[in-house]
Amino acid sequence: MNHLNLSFAACGFLGIYHLGAASALLKHGQKMLNAVKHFAGASAGSLVATVLLTAPDKIKESKDFLYQFSEDVKKQTFGAATPRYDFMKYLREGIENILPAEAHMIAENCLHISITNTRSRENCLVSTFASREELIQVLLASCFVPVYAGMKAVQYKGEKWFDGGFTDSLPILPTGRTVTVSPFFGRQDICPKDKGHLDLYFKIVNLEILLSRANFERLNQALFPPSQARMESIFQEGFEDTVIFLQCEKWYE
């Protein structure tokens, strides 16, 4: 098997799909995971990439946290954008509870996180982390959607940063094959397959998705989490789509 990378798309609360995909990879795709040299992601995708690389035993815990987080957001009058609701504080606490003490050392030069500079509006793929706290800062920056998640951009190395999904929502690394994962139906390796649609695609910063009603519903669910029953079915969908991919590539175990 050639040099592989694994990249997870930006997708907000649809990160539950990524967790389903990660669960399938851990259960049925160890051969493939052993060949993956680099993990990458934007926004929620960066969180799942980090957990899969540094704390694969915490996928279940991550799933439980995402359910709790989504329920907390749904309680708010205007969701995450409700005045005085501290979206980033809740997210930080979840990340701190899940990542192991040595996460930054495991991630060094193996994990690539997409973030956007507030001043230049340019993308940066960060892959070096001086400490666990620095890794957490970069993850928070990758997930910070201005206004939706608050008004203060995340500080990292003396500059302010926001959601990497705005400038590179699905990092493709220059060396080797990058296997891509997305909860939106499109041209990614692992993604849902909708029926009855026009063959029209549009690009959201590197993420090519189908122009369909189902995808517009998913875009809404990324910011406004659906019911827990629906999230459970999206998790299962991520699991099953990954199994199909592994079988097609002859990597299924």
C-alpha cells in the first residue's frame, strides 16, 4: 500500500459522521490506518483527525461529548449564537478532557490543521505543536466561526485566527494519496450517496459537493444540530459508508 493521508472535511455538528467513519476504520480498517502517515482536517474534521491519531480509544467519549454539546446548544434561544452563550468555552473543556497529555508529541508533523488568518484571510496548515496547550489553541482556531461561536478570534503565535473551513475545508496533502471523508454527498472517497439527484456540483473551498436538497439540509444541520436520533443515524451512516469504501479498496478486515 502506498503512502496514505487521511483528511476530514469541515462540517460543524455533522462531525458525528466523521466519528462514525473513525469507528469503522478502527474496527475494520487497521491495515489502512497503519499505512496512513498524515492526518488532516478543518474545523470539526480537525477534531476527529486529532482524536483518531492521538486518542483512538476516546472515540466513544467524543461521541458522548458531541451529543451533550449539541443538546446544550439546542437549549439556547438562538442556538450557539445566543448572546452570552460561551460556545468556545464548552468546546475547550471537551477537548481538554479527551486529549491525552502527550497529544502534541504524537501529533507533531503527523497532524495538519487548517486555520485562517483574520488579517490576511490566508490559510495555514499547522503541523508543529510546542505544547498540548498550543495544539488546543490551533484546534479551537480551526473551529471558530465568527459571530456564530463568539466575537473574539483565537490567539495563536501572536496573531488571530478563525475557522479553517473558510479557506481550506478539506486539506489535500502534496505527497501520497489523500483519502477524503465528508458528511456531504460529493466527490470525496467516503461520503453519503444520495438517490435521485441532478449531476450538478459546487465547490465550498476545496470541498466539492452535489447540489441537492439533502446537502442543503446537511449544511443547516452542521450549524443547528438535529435530534439525537438523527445524529445517531448520521453516525451509523458514516460507519457504513466507510465499510463500503474499505471493501471497494480491498482494505476491509
